[in-house]
Amino acid sequence: MSALLHDVTTALREALQESGVDVSRVLMEVHGEEVVIKGAVNSAEEMGQAEQVVKRLSRRARIRCELEVALIYEAGEDAVYEAGVESFPASDPPAWASGFGRL
């Protein structure tokens, strides 16, 4: 990887983070003389921010944006599961000893 492309990928990552884009699911690959950004962002707003960053930095090198919006799924509250977790260890049966074997 050339020094220019390394600088561009570093600048892209920093600019995306400064713009409020969650880069935890974003990959940057170099294909020849082009930087390709792949992965997912959490919202259309983040996608717009990423596209602005790419447009601004594309003056330095060829950059292709292949990001997509993919929401992180969060399950709804499960009242039964939460009640079980909160009652632990009170929900465990008490220890039982028969009394046999004592002298």
C-alpha cells in the first residue's frame, strides 16, 4: 500500500469518527489505486455523513463507498426472563439435609 493510500484510509477513519459515524462495522480496503469503504452504518443520517466525508476526501485519492444502512437489532424487554434474573438466587431451592448420619 502506498503512503498516500495509507494516509487516506487513516484520514477517512478519523473524519468518519469526527462526523459521528460508528465505524465499528466499517472496513477499508485498498484495491490497486482505489480505497473501498465497506460495511454498515446504523442510520440514514450516518450514511449521509459518511458520503460527505468520502466526497470531501476523494480529492486526494479515488474512494468508492459501498456502505449500507443496517440497524443493530435490539430485542424488546422480556419480562419473564428479567424476573428470573432478578430473583436469582432466591429462586434456587433450599439445601436439604435428612439428619441421617449424625451421632
